[in-house]
Amino acid sequence: MINDTLLMMLIVGLIVSFAILGMFIWGAKDGQFDDGDKMMDGLLFDSTDDLNDAVKKEEKIEESKKGQKKSESPE
Amino acid sequence: MGNVKCDHCHLVFDDDVMIKDNELNFCCKGCQGVYHLLKSDGLDSFYDKLGNKTISPPLDVHDDVIRFDTKSFEDTFVKNTEDDYKQIDLIIEGIHCAACIWLNEKVLYNTNGIISADINFSNNKAKIIWNDEKIKLSEIILKIRSIGYNAYAYDATVADEKAVKSKRDYFIRMMVAIFASMNIMMLSVAKYTGFFTGIEDEIKTYIHLGEFILATPVLFYSGWIFYKGAYFGLKNKILNMDFLVSSGATLTYIYSLYILFGGKGESYFDSVTMIITFVLVGKYLEVLGKKSAVDTLDKIKSTIPLEATIVENGVKKTLALNNINVGDIVEIRSGEKVCIDGRIISGEGSFDESSLTGESIPIYKQKNDLLYSGTINNDSLIRYEVTKSYQDSTLNSIVTLLEDSLSSKPEIEYKANEISKGFTVSILTLSLLTFLIWYFFGIDLGFDYDGASSFEKSFIVAISVIVIACPCALALATPIASLIGISELAKKGLLFKEAKFVETFAKADTLVLDKTGTITKGELKVKKMRIMDKNIHKLNLLYSLLDASTHPISQSIKRELLKKYDLTLKDLESVKNIQAKGMIAKYKNVDDKLFHIVGGNLELMKENNIHYNFDSLNSVYLFAINKRVIATFELADEIKEDAKELVLDAQNNGLDVIMLTGDNNSVASAVASKVGIKNYVSNIDPIGKADYIKKLRDEGKVVVMAGDGINDSVALASSNVSVAMGNSADITISVSDVVLLNNSLKSLKQAFKISRRTYKFIKQNLFISLFYNLVTIPLAMAGLVIPLVAALSMSLSSLLVVANSMRIKIKD
């Protein structure tokens, strides 16, 4: 019984930690860790304004991509 | 009265000079402008983010932004993205902290037409994508300038992108390895505890299973680099360290697999991950070093102008440098950089040649004198005839040479590398022999596994030979000792960029020193000061005249004067700068009495009909009021106090000390004899220096070169180990392997001492690890090593090496 529990804990532990590793790799491949200094200092800028700005940035990039496609499609 | 902080840049100035703006204080118009701009745009949270840090005041940039919209600029730097936007890579100047990045990104994102702007903090590079229909590049540059920064374009080369990619790749591989090692360590604690307290076979299998799951990605994903390295080594018929690491790890892994699936004994998945992780971290640090070298090269390249103004039949036009031919007439204004070599045909002025010669005193040039690219025109309008094409010009050839030497930096061989070759072959042979002998002759001396067949038994013993000989200790021998050596050196103010330079430092037999800035302090100091008339009003005039010039001589005398007298500035009239001679000015006092003030060298005095006899080998500065000389100064470059000590110590340790300088022979011989250097070469240009170093290396010498200027950078890059002074130019620091943070030559002496000591310990470590193998391998071959002993001895050998390396620290 105790052996089974140990095995289960081992498996669950490994799955969880591999999932976290996977997320880390995802972030790293996106270039989030390319700039070590910015990454560390970026933690300091976490006010509501800063987070809103980050979302706006993303939206702006998305929008401009869409806008471009629309203007191209009629031609 | 007192000192006040500027509300924008946070630099502290005297209250008098500040611009008052209600409650606020600013040090200059620029700071004031930026402050109000940020306030009105609602960006003043910048100051909260900045905290108590200081930034540099906004730069006053006057050059045309129109050039950013020209065709030749666009062809060189601007790329089109897939979405039909434009993209450019910029280096932003003036970034000090994360708040600066925040401000720049925020302002750029808020600008209509800019799609994305991403600034890298470590190297100040920015990638900007914008819509060309909505905003022009010149407007973007102006936007950056308006908040107090400046931007240069640079050509994001293929090498750069590759460096970013390989850095990221190594980073992920390393993190996977570290992640797995940490988890395996936890499992190992349980396993080894079980070793002593007893453990059920079932649980042991679970632990092995967990270790197997963790070790597999490390070996095949993170360790892929070593397989690749080993493969390329084999292709070139070299058995390198990569081969030893990968073969050792693979065989240990296979053996552990066998244990996992039913074999008796201990698995060694933990050792597999440890070896890969340790060696990989070392490799990652190497990749980082290469990346920063690429960054700095981009920085100098970005300061080279792209275009020049040429005059053709009286008409001025701007041409890209590549299109300028020999014989064209180029015009440069004051403050501009000469970008192509030539000969002056009209105009005269002083030129800052410090980037080529290292000498800080401007050089006066007139008609028919040669101009070199990379030098800066200090003060006048000059036209010159091009004598060399851009490709052959001095500046471009230095950059090209640097690129070449960075990619072909002499590889220093690890001692362990030489050993690993023979080691790998012998271990593999021994293990194979063991297997054959056990299998065919059935010698059975040791332990007995129930039911194991003769093949199995032979296989286990053969593998245990490899496991015992696992290159852990051998692979650790050099790096761990170097690491401790490096941290000892760092305490003395010596920054070694890579561990392997410690070894080369210890083996060096030639020390090459640059003169200006390395042996000497590189700044003119007042040696003798004679003031005939100590009237404070007259000295005030001298002070005011000196203050009006940025020439190093004036600056140095000014500092010296301020140490002795309490002086105030007066308003001088019609101040005139006489090229390379000095300055003249007029002054009217309260009684409307006019004073003629002349300050400069003997030649200037003669021109103004002031007769004064003065004989000196040093630079001379005289000061006269109304044709009467009232003060004389002699200036010379000072030799650093510890230069002699270093030279003596190096010579006592059997090193040849050579001095190279761009200065003339008489100065060179004076300095050389003062510090005790027998060999010196004078009148040598940057490329000559590099050739000299190459010649020494061709003779088989191991050369340590120390220098400080851009003029030394090519020579530094071609030496075996290069040492840069901490106050050197960026590029010089980046091509060097060692940086002397405190500029003290005493530290350089320490560097030799500690390196030699470290090297001694490296050799000891190698001996320990080899001796250990010499004892254990025969035991393993005889089948006498029980699993417990194997597990312990594996860590023991590594521990021995680490403990021995710690001894580098003891005794100063």
C-alpha cells in the first residue's frame, strides 16, 4: 500500500514539474529570457497601469496585423 | 547656497548654475524641456521608477535627421516585414536603468504609426517596426531625441541573429539539465539513505524509474551538444573532451538502463546528469562572452558615418561612402568624424587622433597633411582630397581586422584535452579487454550475482570499468581550480572573462605593454608651476581663459590652480582659439582698463611679440597679461607608480617585457629606461602593433598584451591573452580577456602570481584524478569493485579534486 502511494507521488510530482519545465521552455522560446537585465527589473513595474499598458501593446500589434490584411484583401 | 539636485537627471550641481522653474531646479534647458514634456504627456511616473538613480542630461544633437529618410540609408538599414511594414534595428544611447527602457518603450508605443518597439536592456539595442505611411523614420528618431536619448542605426548582421539564437538554445538546454539534476538529487538522497538503512527492491526500482525519466532528456536533449562536438571531432580525427564526456555519459546510461530492467546493482543516472550539467554550464558562459563581443562591434560600426559631403565643381552633394572615389573632394565640418582617408587641400585645424594613437592631445594639421579615418575634426571647416577608397581606409580596415581576429582568436588547449585523448582510448580498450577476458576465460574472482550468465557478468564488470573511470574528476580538474583562481583574482580587481586564460597567463613568456594609458597615466599633469605675480585678479583672468578651452592642457592646469587658489570666473571678451598654440582674449575691468591676455606655448608668445626664454623637454604653457609673462607651467605624462615594480617582477620570472607605442622615439626611450624596459618599439600604428604581436606568436611565444585604447584593440585581439585597463574604450574591453578594474599595474603583477599558483593546482588535480584511476581501474577490471564502493569512489574522486582546489585560497 505504502509503496503504491510512493509510486503515485513520484509520478504526480514528475508530471507537475515537467509541466512547469514545459511552460518555462515555452517562455524561453518566445524570447522572454533573452534579456536578463530587463527580465529582472521588469518585475518592479507591476502596477495596474503597467499591466494595462502591456495588454494595450499586445492589442495594438494584433490590430495592426488585422488592419493590414483588410486593406490588402480588396485588391 | 549649496548643492541642488536637478529634477530631471538627478545630477547634483551648485545652486547658482541651476535654472529655476517655480519650485523646480534644472541643470540645463534640455532637462527642463524633457521634464515638462513628460509631465504634459502624463509620463511623470518615470520619476517614481527612476528613484534615486541618476541619468545623463539630454544630449544636444544637431545633426540632420533628414538623412534617416534618404534612399542610401534605407537600403543599408531598413528591412520590410512580411506585413509590409518597415523594420529597423537601433542602438539607443543614454539608457541607464529599467526606467529609461520603460519611458522609451512607452513613448514609442504611444506614437501613432509605430507597430512595435522592443528595447533590450543589456545591450541597448532596439527593434522598431512602423508603418511608413503614417510616420517617417526621421520623426521616430526625433521622438527618441525629444525625451533626451539618441538613436543610431546598426546593421543587424546575420552573425548577430545567430548569436541570439544560439544563446537561447544553450540557455534552454542548460535549464533542462539543471532542472533534472536538482530533481535527481532529491531522489538520490532517498536512494543513498536506503543504502545504509536498507531499502525494499520495489522502492529502489521506483527511484531508478524516476531517475531514468529525468536523466533521459538531459542526456539526449541537453547533451546533444556533446554528441555533435564528438562527431565533428571524430570527423577531423580528434578524440576531444566532448567525446570523453558523451561516451562516458552514454555508457553509464546504458549500464544504468540494464540495472533498471532487472539487473542487480546500482544505477548511475545521477552521475550522467551531473556530468552533462556541469560541463554545459561552462559552455553557456562561453557563449555569453561571444555574444557580448558581437554587441560591441555593432556599437563601433554604428558610429561610423554612412555618407560624406563631397564637393564637385563647386556643388555640394551627399554620397554614400562606398560610392566615393579616390580623387573626390570631401568637406567636413567641426565635430565631424573623418570617415575616409585623404589629404587636406584647404583649411587647417586640430584633430583628435586618440582613437588611432591613444594620445589625447589634438594634432594640428594644415594643407597637404594626411587625414586618417576615425579621427575627429575638432574645430574647423576642412576640404580634403580622398586618397584611399572606403574599403582601404584606416577605420574600415581596423573594423575588418577586429572581426577577423574575433572569429580566429587563438584557441588555448586545455591540458585536460591533451590527456583526454589518450585517456579515452585506453579506457575503452581496457573495458573491451576486460569483457573479452572475463567472457572467454571465465575468470571469476569476485562477487557473485545469483543466476547471472557468464555474458551478463562480463558485461557488468566491463561497464563498471568505464563507470569507475568516469571522467568526473578529470573533467572537473581544470575548471574547478580555474574557477577558484578566478574568484581570487576578482578580489584583487582582475576580471577574467574565461577560466582558460588563467592557464595561458601562467604559461606566458612575453609581456607586451602599451605606453600611454598603460605604463603612463595617459593624462598631462602639471610638473612645474611658477607664478611670478600672485595677484588674485590676474589669476582669475588666467582661470577664466583656461576655463574657455576643453584642451587637455588647459583642463589640467585649471585643476591644479583650483587646488591652490580660490578663483572666480570673469567675463572675457573676444576669446580666440589659435590652433594648437593657445588662446588670446581681452578683458575690461570696472575702471574700463583693457587687458590683453595671452595663454599658450612659446610659439604663440613669439607671434604676439612677447619675448621669453624657456627651455624644457616637456609641454610648456605660458600666461601673459599685457605682454608680461606672469606664470609658466610645465606638463608631462606621469608614469604609474607601480610600473617599475611590475616590469622587474616580470623579468625576474623569466618574461620578456616589450613596450609598444605610437609616440616618438625620444619619449619612448625616456619612459622605457625609467621603468627598466629594454625592448621597445616606437612610432608604430595600430596595425603595426598587431603584426608585431603576430610575429611574436609565430616565433612560438605566448604573449600577454596590456593596453587601453582603440588603437590597441587589434593587437589585443591577436595576442594569446589580452588585458585591458578598466578605463579603456568599450571596444578595447570587449576584445580583451582580462580587465584590470582598478587600472593598477600592481594587480597585473598579482595576476601573474595567482595564475601561476592556480596552474600548479590544475596540474595537481590532474595528477590526483589520474592516480585515482590508476588505482581503481585495475580493481574494477578484476571485478573487485562492489557497487557501494563504486558509488562512493565516484564522488570521492570529485571531492578530492574540489578540496585540493580550495587550497588555492589559503596563503596570500
